[in-house]
Amino acid sequence: SQQGEEDPQALSIQEGENATMNCSYKTSINNLQWYRQNSGRGLVHLILIRSNEREKHSGRLRVTLDTSKKSSSLLITASRAADTASYFCATAAYSGAGSYQLTFGKGTKLSVIP
Amino acid sequence: KAGVTQTPRYLIKTRGQQVTLSCSPISGHRSVSWYQQTPGQGLQFLFEYFSETQRNKGNFPGRFSGRQFSNSRSEMNVSTLELGDSALYLCASSLDRQGALTKNTGELFFGEGSRLTVL
């Protein structure tokens, strides 16, 4: 079952604009991660934010985490055509017996128009 | 450092057949996870192997199985294929167990996937 749910499902913006994607989840988590997937390819890790962190930056990426609302957002600033891809949030939640499981949402499809 | 390698990249099977997919993790990584990706269901967790033992399993029927070898390479098998098994099967490796932050960043490194079409 899906733990994280991304919103919106699809987003189309002009090059140079900012893109914001949101992720909501249901249970307590250890950490939350964002991944990018170019069409039909494997996923690439973008950024990880731990449950005790509120904000994290990496280059043009900014991630926030609000554990009280069980939500996260990914902001891509000054978007480029090369940012066109699907973006997934993944939550690492305790699954018992000392193990965690990463569960992915269905993703946001971002199109950046040159 | 070589990335995660999945073979074959593409394959076509017919209903009732079985298929075996292979995954070679990044050197030194001990955890291998498998995911099924379809347009309707998104990324669904199949199972995770760590040190040759299945540590976690998703909600898939027993037709889906896997194993991990001593060199951390992993295979997954799907028997009695159904049309609904058509999907992109992704393998991901990590140094430590999924989600663990003890020895690494907890991130997964994905292969390019094996695209299975069942006719």
C-alpha cells in the first residue's frame, strides 16, 4: 500500500520558474527521501531528511518536513528543461523486527517547458 | 564504481511461463531490494534481501520469489506469469538495511530496471 501520496500528480511550468511538490504520509517515519525518475529509467536519489530535521538544502533543491502534519515538500528553484521527470517521495518507516521499509508514493510528473 | 546492473533489460513472455531477473548491486552493498512499477499501482515493494536472507516482504503472492547469493547478487523469479505481471522491475542496493541510517545515508541506488511484457 502507498504510504506517501504526492500532490499534484502532474505539474507543468516554464523554464526558470520554481516547482513545488508535496508529499503526505500516514504513519511515523524514521526519514523521508525524494527520488527522481526519468522516463522508463531507474530512480535517482535526490535528498534525505531525517524525522528530527525540518528543512534541508541541496543545490537548487529545498526540502521541508512537518512531522506534526505528516507532510513534506520539495522545491526546485530556477527549473531547467533537464528537470523534466517524475519525482517520488519515499518514507522509511519501522516495519518490525529491527527493520525499516522504504515505501514510495505514486509520484509527481514534472514538465519544464523551455 | 559500477552502478547497479540489472539483466535482462527487456523481455517478453507468455502467460503461464516463468521468468528470472538478475541484479548485481554496487560493490560492497549488502542489501538488495526489489520493486515492481506499473502505471496503475506505482512502485510496489516486493522484498529485501540482506546477507543472503529475506528481511522484508511486500504484499505479493507466492509466485514472486527471490534469493541473494554470497556475493550479494540477487535474483527474483516470477512463476506462472499473468498479464498483470507486465511491469518494470527495479532492483535497488544499499550498504545497510533499507532505511537504516547507522552506516550510510539510507539512500537506495537503483538499476535501470527490467521491463517485462507478458502476452
